[in-house]
Amino acid sequence: MSVEFIGFIANSNASETIVRQGPVLDPPYIETVAKAHELAGFDRALLAFHSTTPDALQVAQHVLTITKKLKVMIAQRPGFTAPTLLARQLATLDQFYGGRVSLHVITGGNATELRQDGNTLDDKDERYARTSEFLDVVRLEWTSEKPFNYSGKYYKVENGFSQVKPLQKGGIYTFVGGGSDAAIEVAGKHADTFALWGESYVQVRDVTSRVHNAAVRQGRPTPRFSLSVRPIIAPTEKQAWEKAEEILARATALQDKTGYRKPADGHATAGARRLLALADQGSRIDKRLWTEIAKLTGANSNTTALVGTPEQVAEVFGDYYDLGISHFLIRGFDPLIDAIEYGRELIPLTRELVAKRQAVRGEAAE
């Protein structure tokens, strides 16, 4: 099983510890970060989706244009673009850019935010049912060699057909995220990789087992698994923990300016609740999983961190690999600088460690 590193390309320079100074859409920054990820050895990069931010599909196209090998992971929410149209948009990009496109399906847990895009389904399980139908249609558009009909509760298609197919045989690689039981079922049916946030070893065992069982129920192979985490690395462990405390202090001081704070209505997705439950167990979990930023912000995104030297964090990645994680979505609190730093030591060390474990076990890389 190969290991893959996924980065994150934001639309401008901002994070929990950095107040955005430039425009909301900052092309020079995007280009710099994209090229830095490619040079650092990342396999692909996530382009996020939010109801008020620039369109991830178009940003991804720009990233693909100014890079040569870096793949993109384009986040999209079902329900706002017709599945037939999105399937053709992604297939067209995939043909233009040599099969470097992947889809990250985010159903969305915050009904209030979703209404900013006109969503009318407040029940989360119902939204996941819509997601499943959406992906049914997308897959048919990518793979059907003749016109097809589809009749569901949320989507009805008559004589649907796409002349353009993805360069990737069988359809574009698809990630599915979510923390609820409904999300698990959708993943079991549709995901090539299921995306987890940075959870404990116990939680990872639980989620991967549930996704495996859901895939079995669908008669599908078990998807691969991705873990999203924020590495905080330094030459010594002491310096790494000092760096973490500095990040926490800065994030706390800048909450009002950055907007990274607990929702006023107490809203939390199922995934956020899992991270907050982890934070309730303590600030340091397992070997070096740090939960303070998740606790501070309400875990509205991937906010748990791994703290230590590059060798120590690579060792933890090895532990997660042994639990079935093959993709690591990593981003820092200083996004550009951290991406470059990860490429110097953390990514090569992890690849080397995993290769040694594969060799000991007689496993193939794929």
C-alpha cells in the first residue's frame, strides 16, 4: 500500500494564527504555494469549498496550469451543481491535465451555512441520501458508454450521457468525508478514499472498521483512508512543544481577527464532536496528538496537531499507516513556510519509514 501526502492551497495567506492582509483571492500567493507543494514532494493538494469563498473548481484549474505533476483534490458539495454538469466539468479538466484531478465530496454539516447557497435540506441524513444519488449519477456520466436513465428522490435524468470521459479509467478518484453514520454508508458505496480528521488510534480503528463493514454491505472493496492533521515540527521535541504553545497563544489572541473561533450557536458536526470528545480526554493523546487548537476553535476543521521532531512525527505516521491510513493530508499554521519545511524532512522520512516496513513485511508499494 503506497503512502501519499496531500497538501492544502488556500485562496490567500491566512490561518488560525495569520490575519489575511491581501485580497480574498490572491493569485500570486496561490501560485507560490502550489509550486512550493510540488517542489516539496506533495502528491496532491486540497482546494476547499465554503459557501462564501472563491470557486474551488476554477482555482484548481489555475493550480493545474502552473504545475506539472501536482494533483488537485477539488472539494465540492452535492446539491448545488447538477451531477451531470459537474461530472463533465471534472472529466474535461482530467483530460486537459493528464489525469491529475480528484474529487473531494463534502456533504456539509452546518445547515445555516448551507442555506447561504440555497440549500433546503436541513436534515443531515437526507443530505447524505442526496449525496449518494448525486454520486450515482456522476459515476454513470463518467462510465456509461450509452445514454442512461436515472430516477431517484433527488435526481432524475433522462438519456444522460457524456461524450467526454475522464482520462482515469473507471472515473475520477473520489474522496468522501464526514463523521456521521450516514457519511459512513455513503463512503462504503462510493469512496475510493475515506477522509478522517486527526483522531486517536482508537478512533481510527473504530472508523476504518465501520467503513470496511459498509463497503462489505455494498459488495465493494474497502476504500483507502486519509488522515488530516497539522504537524508542528522543530529540531528538538522541547522546541516543538514550545512552538505549539506559541501557536496556541497567537491563535487565542487573534480569534476575533481571524474568525477561527467556536460557533456562537454551539453548532458542531459529527466530526467536530469526535475531536472535541478527544480534547475532553486531555491536551495530549497517544504519543503526540495535540488537541488544544481543536478545543479553542470548536474543531470546525482539521485542528488536531502532531508535535515533535520530524523523526518523531514520521514515526506516528508509521503507526497510523499500520492502522490502515495511506493518505496524510497535512497543513501548517504558517501554510507556505510549513509546506516547504515538511518537504525537507517530514515527507522523505515518512516515505523511507513506510518503505522499510513494507520491505520487512514483504509488501508491495501498491
